[in-house]
Amino acid sequence: MARVNHKLVKQRLNEQRSKISDRQFFSSRLLAGHFEDLAAAQTRRYRYNRRVRVNLYWKPREKHVASTDNMFVRINTGNSLVTKVKGRENRYQIVCGLFAHELGHVLYTDFLAAQTHTNYLGSGRWYPYPPDLKTTADARNEKAFWNYVKTDPKNLEMVQMIAHHISNVIEDGYIENRMLNNFPGTLGYGLEKLREQHFEHIETVTQMIESEDEGKHIFESILQIMLSYAKFGEIKYGDEPLSDERIQAVFGLITDIDSALLSRSGKDRLNVVNMVLVRCWDYIESFCEECKKRQEEAVASGGSTSLAETLSEVLGAIAGGSEMGEGSSTPVPEASGGSEESATAGKRAQTHADADSEDDAEETDSSQTDSETEENPSGSGGSDNSSDEDAAPIDGGSSGSGKQETSDTEQGRIPYHQSESLSEPVGGSVEKNEDYEREHYDSAAADIERLLDKMAEKAACEQLENERIQELNDVAQNISYGNIHEGVPIRINRIASVDEELMEQYDAISGPLLNISRQLQKSLLKQLKENRRGGKQTGLIMGRRLDAHALCRNDGKVFYKNSLPNEIPELAVGLLLDESGSMCSCDRCTYARASAIILYDFCQSLDIPVMVYGHSTGYTSDGNTVELYSYAEFESFDHDDKYRMMDISARGSNRDGAALRFVADQLSKRPEAVKILILVSDGQPADSGYGGSAAEEDLRGIKQEYQRKGILFVAAAIGSDKENIERIYGDSFLDITDLNQLPTKLTNVVKRHIRV
């Protein structure tokens, strides 16, 4: 095999880079790995089995956008939020925003509490605690709620799904607020761009009402308004007055939503969910019944859509919502305590002020009394058709004493939306800076270029690996294997592109194996370090570099010639593994795989060229074939050979002679002064037409032929057939009685030939 042509690699890289489409880029494993690295850094979950996994895919027709269950993040990069923007950089920012949103759930959402809330509803209880019932209407709604839930299991299922969706709406506002405050770089900027897309996509209240005429339920509109306020602090009113029942339904919950969005406790947000279920129960009950009708109509028309699917489809159609799966983890704690100010505080204050002004106008028009005003304060009203009896507090107390309360989140200051007036500034001036914009993240283009380079490199390497496979097969056909192998096809197999599964398998087992490699290197590296400093020198009468063994000489010479420090001598290693079916016995294949990994890392760390092959037999319509598996080559394109070795497996029979000749021939072409070929086998050759004394004579002949070409043979016997292997290979035999000693003994073979 010729050395890697780096000019050719660069040429192929440029060719592949120009062919990468948006679909390939945004669904690539490299981009997913980039996000996984970001997630690992922020969650501090570095172990492979605890890392957040990211799955990117491109399905424009699928309604799903993004979701997470605390362990996996799934993002449909082909959704309209991404594809409707032009330019790869802009699309990248939107995808970053989607990832930032889901990462916010991983960091700050209490998945366990959310699941507990669902379970409690199933058992007829509130979690974390019952809602604070302010009015007789609240008490009546709560009673009606539980009666409805207990009437039919389908009712319970729908209510649980609705509660989960309401929780997602409020949770989305909370986690995005924290992400914007804590991550001003690529994540925060991407999230801001995504939010712009979301807000643009949200309908006005006027448009929602028009959609209701076409079959949309009013509760869907209320949820949409709630989402708009929770995430953006704004409501798109359109042409509708603030007295609209949809707007008023949300205004009645604004104070609770505000406090929940600033609270670090997920239980506080779940309690707001309970409050929404009670306050909006009339709308929710009507919505559930409507969903039942839709599902019945679907079944009648020949469809098989379940009630859960119908409800999920309706709720999932709400723009900007995020699907949060079920998880088992609590939020990641932060070092800094205390609460944070809302990223949309100004907009929320304006919304409150609008509500206040609308209420004031209504009070003037209807000539309400002071007592009536106190019973229905700003931000706590329900729909327009609420009666005075429904609005009366059930505890008999007054909710509006006229006293301004301070907020904990404002450090004792009066919140803006609760203040009656603004004082004029004393001195100076107040000006509006229309040119100010959020700090831009200007490294997106660099990120894309870096990822494109990696993708192009991967594609180019895959192409070159496919060409290498063809080249290896051509070489295999041009070798003379002898009459005993005449008519037996030789086939070289190699994985062109390593998949994620092999990488994960390697990461799972490699830690202890690489530690063994490091220990085996330690003594050798110490010796090499000493040698680079000049080593032990003779002719000295004192000092640490004195060679005590050479103080006395009997050859008449007085001085040695001092050698200059040298590096590791030229050495090449080939490893050939038996992959016959018997290797599955007693975990022999497992130990062989571990030995290959250790030996490969040992050689790579010391810049020793190494190749690793396995061999077995296969079956075709024309008869048996010799199957050679290339796991590691002397020259690597993609540096993924360590992962390829995870494919080492017990397969068929073993026709050792053909495999041995091929590997020995490849090794003999190396320019290094010392060439070592290590064979690992659990028995003598056994294949159709290849066995007994004829096969043994074939192996002896190959050994003698290539020994004359400078190859040192080492045959490691790891099975019960050690006597036969020793008879075949003679002085090259290495007895491995204890499989635990296999990695160390093989590596020591290489160490003995490193003369320093």
C-alpha cells in the first residue's frame, strides 16, 4: 500500500466540500456532535453514558420540531422554522436556537416534578399543592374538574395531556428567559433569532377569532395567547379590545405567570398549571368534548386515529410550543443563587399597564363602585360573562387594599406594573437609543466553515477508503498463494466509514485498556528519555550518568565511543487475528480484541507503524472464500482505525496460509529495519480442503520464506491446541495460558525489539 498522498486528500476534500447540501449539513453527525460537546460543557455530563445525545434529521413534512427527555435531544432541522429563512448561516442560527431551547430544558426543567404532577392527577390529587381558590367560581370549577376526570378514563387522559402542554408553555417561557440571561454567545443569539421567528409566526387575537369560525376552539386561542405572554411578554391584540374574553382569561393569570417565570422552583410553575386548569375549566371541558367529537368523526370516516393522537395533533399545532418528554432528572444547580430579572420585563410591564388602563376605562364607563373594583382587581378578572357571585372571594377577604407591595425579585422596589405613576427625572434627560441592538454573535460563519471542513474531510476519507479497499483487493489477487489455495477467492473487507455505534462501543471499553497501554509505555519512555539526554556514558569517573558495569574492562580498551541521543529505532508491526468460530469460546475473541486495541495504542503512541488484520472464511455459490478484515493500516486517512477494531468477531473457519501470506507480503514491503508479525490463534488450520499435514507444511513454508525477507514471526497460542501450534511455528511459538496476560505479552514482544 502506497503512502498517503496528502495532495490528493486535499483535492478530494475540496471536491466533497462543494457538494455538501443543507440537508446533509443540518442532519450530519458532525453537527450533532458539535451540539453534544456544547451540552457536555454546560451540563458537566462528560461520561459517554450520561452525555446528552443529539439526533438531527431532515423531514420537512413532519410537524415535530424539537423535543427532549433530558437524555436525548431530537431536532427536525427540515421544519419550516429553518427552511423558510435564506442562507446557511441564518439557518444555522435557527438550529442553534432550537438546540439552545432544548438545552434550556435539560439545564433548568425539573422533569421528575413534571412526571409526578401527571401521576398525581391520575390518582385524583393536586401536586405540589392545591390551587389557591380565590372565588366561588374557582371552587365550583375545581369540583367540576374532579367530577369530569373521575367520570371516564378518557377524560383523565385528555386532562393529563392538556396539563402537560400548559406546563410546557410556562416552562418554555422560564427556560428561555434563563438561557437569554446566561448564554449571550452562540446559544443566546441563536435563541433570539428563533424567538423572532416564533413571534412572527404567532397569530393576532383577531386572526385567532377568525380561525375559530373555521373550527378552531377558543381554548386553543387562550393557550396561544398564554404562550405569547410567557415567552415574549407580549400579546398580539390585533383589532380586539382588552375586554375580549380570551385576553381577560390570560390577564386573570398574569400575576401568577410572572412569579412562576422568575422562580427557580419547578413546583411553583406546576402550581400555576393547577391554577390554569381551575380558572379555565369551562374552556377546557368544552375543548375536551370537541376533541371527542373529532375523534369519533375520524373513526366514522375510516380513520384509526386515537383520542390521544387527536389531542396531541391539535395541541402540537400551536406555534412556538416545545415538546418536552418525560425525564428523570432535576435541574442542574448553579453556583450563583438568587433569582434573575426577566429578559422581557419591559414588555411585561407594558402589558400590565395596558391591562390597568383598560380596566380603568371600563370602570369609568360602567360607573362601578369602589367595592366592586376591589373585588375584581386588575389582572385577576375572568371572562366577560362572569357574575358578581362568581367573582366574590370565597374567604370573604378583599384582594385590593390599596397598599402597594414590594417584590422580592425587585429587592424591595415596587414593580413597575404595580406603580400608579412615574416621577419626573431630576436633572439630565431621558433619550431613546434607536440604534441599539442585541450583541451579535459573529462566529457563526467560522463555526459553519469548520464543520464543513470536517464533513468534507470525512466524505473525502470515505471515498479514499473505498479506493483503498479496491486497491487492497487488487494486491491480494496478484499474490501467488501456492497450489494448495488454487481456486480459492481472496477478499479484503474494510469499513469505509465508521458509524456512531462502533465509536460508542470503543468509548465504553477503551478506558482500562488504554491505561494498560500507558503503563506498558511508562518504563520504555523513561528509558528513551534517558537516552535522549545522552544515556549512560563510559569513561567517566563520577556522576549520575556513570555506567558502573563498564568501570572494569578486559579487552585493553580504555574508552567507548559516545553515541548521540537517538529516537525509537525503525520498527513495523503486523498483527493477524484468528476469527474462526471457535474464538467465541471462553471469551477468546474478546481478549483478542482487547489485545489489538492495547497493541495499536502502544505502537501509535510511540510512532511505530502497525497494521491489524483478522481472517476467517466465507461461503459463496462458487465455494469457500478467504475473508480478510482490515482493521488498521499503516497509513490512515480518517484516524478511525481504533474504532474499526470493535468489529473483531468470531465468524467462520480459518484458512491460515492465505491470510498469513497476504499480511506477511504487505509487511515485507515496509522500509523499517525490524518487522514483527504476530499471529493470535486458538487452533491449527481447519477449512474445506485445507488441514492436516498439508496445511502445516504450507504454514512452515510461508514462515521460512518471509523470515528470509527479514520478518520475525510470533505465534501466540490462546486455545487448547497449543501443541499443534508449537509444532507448526517452532521457536516462534508463544504460550498464552492465561488470557489476561495476552495484551501484556504481545506488547512485550514489541518492547524487546525496541533497542534504545
